Amino acid sequence: MSQSGAPISGRIFRIVDDQLAEERGTKASLETRASDVIKTSGTLTTLFLAIGAITGAARVHLEWWSVAAFTTAVLVFAVSACVAISVASPRAYEELNIGNLRGIMSPEIFAESEYTAGPKLTKPYLDMIQAARAANRKKANRLLVAIGFEVAGVVLAAAAAVSTLISSATAH
């Protein structure tokens, strides 16, 4: 027992449980953000393809650099969406398996003191937290890459739009 009267193991398990909940929340947040990147990239890709179809049908002349920038923007948005899909793809975290459960439920552990049994009981949970953090780190890094591609696509599209406007204004 601790000075507060609560068993130390109970407090430790609450901390471990809070950490697991935090990592699961982080995973959900990353996957939601990735879903937003997928939607945005998909919408912008569709928009640019529609603009391309309209300008082609209307026989609007675009300078080669505008065509190249719009085309590159569409490809960059596609890459962004693909990377974001890898973030949003559902992957379960490492959870307790039967071996872990048998280990922490063994009669020997219950015969041990709280101070001896505590570390043995928490180890599988700490392993889960470590694996969840590693998975979240990978997801976060991929999400940053996806967002970077999306920003690059926006910049390319904006540059293409501006150059098209400038060339249209100077042609007339």
C-alpha cells in the first residue's frame, strides 16, 4: 500500500490504462486527418481533371508550363492521397494475446507480493504502449509526407492558375 492507502499496482494500472487510451486516441486522430487529406486531394484532382476536360473541349489554349503545372499537381495530389490511404488503413494495435494473459493470470503471480508481481503484470501492457507509440510515429510521419504532397499540389495548381491568368491578360 502507498501512503494514500491505494495499492500501488492500482495506480500503476490506471497510468498504463491512460497511456493506452491516449495512444488509441492519437491513432484515431491521425486516421481522421489522413481521411481529410484523401478527401481534399480527391476533390482537387477531380476539379483539375474537370477543368482540363472543359478547357480541352472549349479549345482554350494553355501555355505549356500551365499544362505541366496542372498535370504535375494532379499527380502530386494522387501521391498525397495514396500516402494518406496508408495512414488511414485500419490496422489493429498489438493487444494482449493468450500467452500474455496466461502469464499475467498464472497462480504464481498471485502468490507473489504486490511489489514483485506488479512489474510482471504491467510488462505486457508496457509492450503494447511501446508498439502503439511506434505505430503512431510511423503514421504521423506518413501523414506529414501526405500533407507535404498536398501543399505542393496546391502550390503547383495556384502557380498554373496564376500563369494562365497572366498569359490570358497579356494575350488580349
